[in-house]
Amino acid sequence: SFEALYSARFPTMQASLLVLLVLVCGFGIAHASVADCFHQFPTGQYFNLEPLFNANGDYHADDKKGDNYYFNVCGDTNTIPMQCQQLAKAVHSPAYQVTSTQDCFWLGTLKGMEWELIDRQTPAAGVELYYFDGEPCEGGKARDIRIQFFCDPNAGVGNPADYYVVEDSCHYSITWPSVHGCPADGTAAGGSWGWGWITFFIMIAALYLMVGCTYNVTRLG
């Protein structure tokens, strides 16, 4: 039969296709963990914060009172502060505050992450990443924190530890001048390449199947 001839003539074709599809799926899964680090606003500006996602450590900054802040970009911190663990507050969060008196608060969640322009009248000024739904403050109001990525082409990655964190009634603000605070050129480089590669592999797989089937039909009848 056709199926028997196909399998006998090309025993490795199906296995090769399976490996190819696994690679495609694997690529998509690996990229999914930082997919939220790309964002396009209705006005057209596209921001790419993926290079700032820290997979191996956490960022640190402090305020004028001596409180310390540990945070990540587009992801939970890799380590929950010891003070939070000791206070039975081992809640996964993208940002924490550890006070000078060794108290600890989680300041938001990834589910509560939102994007805003620093200046809607001047979109190129930079982008803000908000984490909402943090640990309740006095009166039951949830804490929140924003990271302000000011566009500075000369700053390189930048260092948030160079600036004090500002707190105002359970609202926290981190200042971070960085080249990554500038709108990306064209569409998001990382996001478009991710889907571009997936589409490319799927097309190659489809072409591989078509060529194999055509060969069997024309040469083997």
C-alpha cells in the first residue's frame, strides 16, 4: 500500500519531522516565560524589556530611610528575602521591601503587572512597569510599585541602585534610566523573531512533507 511504501522507503522522515516539531514547541515554550517583556501601545511605540529580565539573581535598590528593595523585571524574584520567610510571608512576588527594622512586605504580583508610558505627550521619554495587588497596607489598601525606565541611549543597561526608591502612602517608585527604556525600532525584535522562527519551522516541516509525498507518488506510484 502507499502507507507501507512510504514508511519503508523513508523510515526516518517521520522521526525527523517529530524532532522538528519538538524543537518548534520547545522554542515557543522557552520564549513564553519572557513574552510579557514586550509591549506595544496604541500610539505605536514598542518597548522591549526582555534584556532586563534577570534569570540568575535579583536587582537591588534602597531608599533614604535605609529600607532595601529586591525586584525583577517581568518575573518574580529568584529569591524570597529571608526576612519574609521568617515572618511566614513566603509569597512569590516580583518585588519586596525589607525595612531597616527587618520587616518585610511583598509589593505586587505578576498577575497585576501593567504597562504605562512615563509621559503620554512624549512617548519616547520611556515606559513604566507597574506591579499591583501587593501585601495590604494600613486600612487594607494593597501596596503597588512601579519601575520607571527612562529612555537614555547613553546609559547602557543602567543601574537602579544609583537612585533612591520613593515611597508615598504604600505606593513605591523605582527610577531606572536605561537604553531599554527607549522605544524599540520597528516591531519588537525579540517578539517578532520568536514567532518568525516558529512560522519558519512550521513552513519547513510542511514543505518536507509535501516533497516526500510527491516523491512517493511520482516515483513509486
